Amino acid sequence: MKVLRKLLYCIILALFFPLTGYAEEIVPEKEQIEIIFVIDSSGSMKTNDRSGIGIDMVQAFIDTMQTQGIRIGYVAYNNEILSYSAPETIETTEKRKRLKDQISSITYSGDTDIGLGVSHACELFSEKENTRRIMVLISDGETDLSAGSPRTEAQSSQELDYCMNWCRDENIPIYTIAFGQYDGSIAVLKKIAEETKAESYSGKCRRGLDRNPLRHFPE
């Protein structure tokens, strides 16, 4: 949990500050930030994230993030959209609690439609001026839909490609955190990050974190 929370800090720091940045400087005075967490809530996550670390990680981030100038939202998806919240401020205890309660109610079940989840997140971003928009996708990998699904995997893939192109054009990085164990699944998440000029990390490994400014955050 400690490593994953630091990982999210590093994602934000990497966008705005050099290695000498400090935690209290995360939000520039004149620029707002919108962050949407896209949470894979499919049944396969029961195996790949048995302890619900992905959900706990988002809640810890909400608790520890400074409040001014930041709006946070989320999308929980499997083969459909389970729940979501457009980016909103977390300036009060009540707002933090409401958002955390929504996220804590997420359970893992069903198939996986990454294109659907990412597409819905794209629709939730505002068009406010002077706002930096960031997406963080937490997943175990590839789209996996049953034969009876109203959508095909090809349709999901096409929608995901469209969203990646749109995010790249809009300068919205999609950082990915992979809980999957298979090379093919991890490759999908790496591609999403690379196509949107972001980075992909393993939710089960510290590798690659040491180069980030972890020293500025409490243990």
C-alpha cells in the first residue's frame, strides 16, 4: 500500500515538477488539475487484486492529496459502467467522505470492456480553461467479453483507439497501473500509456520508482 500511494504521487509530480519539487507545490497557483481514476472492476481483478489494493490506493490518494485547485473523479467499469463521479473538489471532509464511500462500494465481477471505461472517463472531463487533465487507469489488462455481450471485443478496441487518439490530441496522459500477470495484458496497458505520452507501472512491483522523488513524502 505504501509503495502504491507513493507511485500515484510520482505520477502527478512527473507532470509538473523536476526532481527537486516538494509535495506542497503539486498544484501551480494558476492552473487547476482534474484527475479521473478508471477502475477495472471485472471478475478477473478478484484474482489479480485479491486484497483490493487498487481501490484502497485511490482512497489513500484522496485522503493525502492537498485540496486546493484539484478535482477528482472516477469510473468503475466491467462490461458496463457500474458507477462514476465527474471530477469534483475535495475541499471539505464531507466531500472527501462521499467520494471515498462511492469508491469503497466497488466490487469485482463480470467481464472487461476497457474501451467502455476509458470512453466514459473522457466524457467526464470538463472543458474549463487553464485546466490540466489526467487519467489513471487501474486494470489487469485486456478486454474480455463473453459471447452474449451486446458489444464485441473489436468494438471495444476501436473505441479505445479513438479515445487514445483523442487524449493524445487533447494532451491528456493516461497513466496505467497494471495488476495483470500475462505479457499480453501488460502490453495493452503499456501501449495506452505510451500512445498518450504517459507511463505504465506494475501494481505489484517497486521497480522504476527509485528514480522518482519519493524522499519528499512520509513513510
